[in-house]
Amino acid sequence: MFQNQADRRTEQRFPLRLPIIVKSFEGGLKEETSQTRDVSARGAFFFLQNRLPEGASIEMTLTLPSEITLTESIKVRCKGRVVRLLEELEVGKVGVAVVIEQYDFAHEAYEA
């Protein structure tokens, strides 16, 4: 039986626009800066200028601002996999849905 996309999401999504740096290692290192549209405990959705293949492994670093952490800003480095692409949601950009497989926290001063 067909299961729509909303039914498969098990974590609550939060509409957070957070700065993000996305690195892909498919076909050589590619890096792009963007911001999230929404985030959950197990995934994120954001827009990129460049298309990534579904299933691609990526590393992304997002910054949680002090308004969220209630302390100093914290960078979160995540490793994940592209699970879905949505074309033309924003002109000239590709929507990318990523499942987060691993993450590490670091203070703002931490350099990747």
C-alpha cells in the first residue's frame, strides 16, 4: 500500500532558518552555503544551487544560535544522506531532504 511522505516522518519538524554549510564528496569535494527551511532530530531540508544525487553522503555544519541554545552559539556537524530532491521550489534551486545519521556538537569557536 502507498504511504505518503508525511506518514513516514516520525520526528516533529521545526521551521528553522539556520545557516548551513553542505559538503558533498560525490565526484570530488563540493561545498555550498545555504540555510535550512526546517529541521528535525533526524533530518533537515534546505535548498542548494547544485544538484546532489539521491543517496549521496554529505557532511553539513549548521549553527544553532544563542536564542535556541540559551547560551552561546553552537555548531553541529552532521553526517547524512540525501533521501529526496524537490525541483524548482525556489527558482534556480533544488530542495534537498537529508536524513541525519551522525552528529557532533562543537562551540562556535570550533573550526571545521
